[in-house]
Amino acid sequence: MNKFAYVGCRTSEWRGARGKGIEVFRIDESGNWHNVQRVISVQENPSWLTLDEKRNRLYVLHGDGSQVAIFARDPISGMLTLLSKQTTGPQNPHPDLDPLRHNNPVHAALSPDGRHLLIANHEGGNVAALAFADDDALRPPHHLAMVEGHADEDDAAASLSRPHEIIFAPDSDYYALPIQGRQAGNGIDMVRIYHWRDGQSLINDEVLLPSGSWPRHVDFHPQGKWLYGLSELGNTITVYDFEQETGNIALKQTLSSLPEGFEARNDASEIEVHPSGRFLYAANRGHNSIAVLRINPLDGCLAPVGWVFCGGKTPRFTTLSADGLYFYSANEDSDSISIFSIDQDSGMLKDTGKEVFTASPTCIVFSD
């Protein structure tokens, strides 16, 4: 069976990007990547990809845009064909927002039943729910879960906060949403749990975080008992107890994503739990490293193992292979993807010496 990697790349001059669109790679049995297709972006910045192997569809979000593009995927050749485009919802009219960023959709996830696509509109301040039609096309959003910010009596415009990712708990209708409290819109820094029910996102629980921390990404432990978060400007990793029956969360640990003594600018970017549930990885843009941490199997708390050079500059996106043997770092500002093997005893990363060159990579998804 053929294995393919799909890489979304930023393209806009405003973002200082060098990418051309979506790059399609075939991965051979030796782990070498071969470029088989370049899909010129229908809008700028195809920066987030969501793969639906059941439908053989790739859903592409355009950063600083307002649309999701739907591609058919040939499972034999890996090639993509554009089918249609759909709006991610109306643009937020708040006067403090930069209109050039539009909705800036940054993340999408399929609902557990596969009947909806949920999209986090960062500048829109909402999570949009799009249902699938009988022909697998996406309908326009039928529900917008608005993420409000602080109330401001001196400002008539409705405040908003910035959702950044949608991650469902294992075998659950609850999902976690890290939310950034940016100044424009008078936002609130928090991690919120929503209950996905009857085609709508309903607020279930939330934890407020220090102002200016900017929660960015989260990931659940495979057992579903703990949630891990990463804050972009705070450069902190947070551990939460998660109650699987009620969907409630409680903060229990906070620690730095950086080694002691590092004081230069850093924007933390990505966090993942190893499939074994024994290790956690967090990426640092600035320190240009991957933090490796061990997970205590009794309480889910973290202890640092070490930091590994990401292999390039600005690791915007990272991911693991489904079998937990390999780790991939998309280094946006060095136009490269570094490939690491994972020590299954310590969790540490080892450079394989294999590197894929592609301009301004921001997301990678794999298909077998």
C-alpha cells in the first residue's frame, strides 16, 4: 500500500512566505520522500490540512482567508483534485481587527461521527460547524460557537477571543479549545471544553490562564484522563485532569517549555503526546528546539527529559508517525522538514539524517 505525505505551505508575501501551495510526497519503503505533485493554492496560505481517508478527501484551510477548499484524493497515486470551496463563515466586524486577515481559519477537525467539519476561525472568534451533504460536499456553516472576550462598556463592539485548535477527547463528544486573549477584541486567555451535541458546540467547562499567555495547542493523553496545553507567549506547558464522564477539567501543573536560563524571544508552537502515553513533545520557535518530557503514568504530571535541536529554524508544526517510531518537525523559516527516530525507552529524539526541503511548511498529514 502506498504511503503519502501532504504538506501545506504558506504562500503570501505579507507572511514573508516562499511556498507555492500544497506539496504531495510519496514515501518509499526506505522512508525517502518523492515529490509527485504541487497543487498551486486556490487562495493564499494553505496552512492547515485535515485528511478524511473514509471519503478520500483533503480539507484545506487558508490562513488569513475565509474559505475551506475540498480536494479529492486518489488513494493509488496520492494526487489531489480540487472539487469545491466553501466559506468558513462571516467575517467578524470588530473595528480593532485587521481586515486583511479575514477569518484566518487555523484548525479543523472532523466530528466523532464524521458528519461535520468543525473549523476554528481565529480572527472570527468562533468555531464554525459545517455539515456534509449527501454527495459529501460541505454545506455553509449552520452553527457558530462565538468565543466572547471581556465585556467593555466603553466599546459598543462585541468582544472576542481567538480559538486556535479543536481536539476531541478519545472516544468522546467533548473537545478542548485553546483560546488566545489577544488585545484586539479584548480577548481572554483560557482553555475551554465544549460538548459536541446535535450539530452544535455547547460550553461545558473552562480554565482561565494568565493574561498574555496565549494558549495555542492542546493534546489529550491516549487514556483520556489528562489534557496537555501549550501557551505561545507564556512558553508554558499546562497539565489538566480531565473527567471523561462530565467533560470537566482542572489545572494541576505548569512548567516551562524552555530550558532554564534561556531568555531570548520564543514563541511555543506545537504539542503532542506519544501514542504510548509515556512521553510528550513541545516545539519552541526561537530556541528552535523540541522539548521532550516524561509522563508519570500515575498522575499524568510531567518531568523534563531534555531538549533537541529541531534541525532548522522556526518549528511551526510537528507531528508523530501513527506507530510512534518517528517525529517530524516542519521548520518554516529554513524551508525544511526534519525527521527524527524516537527512542522507545527514553522518548528522546535522534536525527535520522533525512531531511525534506519544501518552502515555508506549516502542516503535514499522512495517508497509508
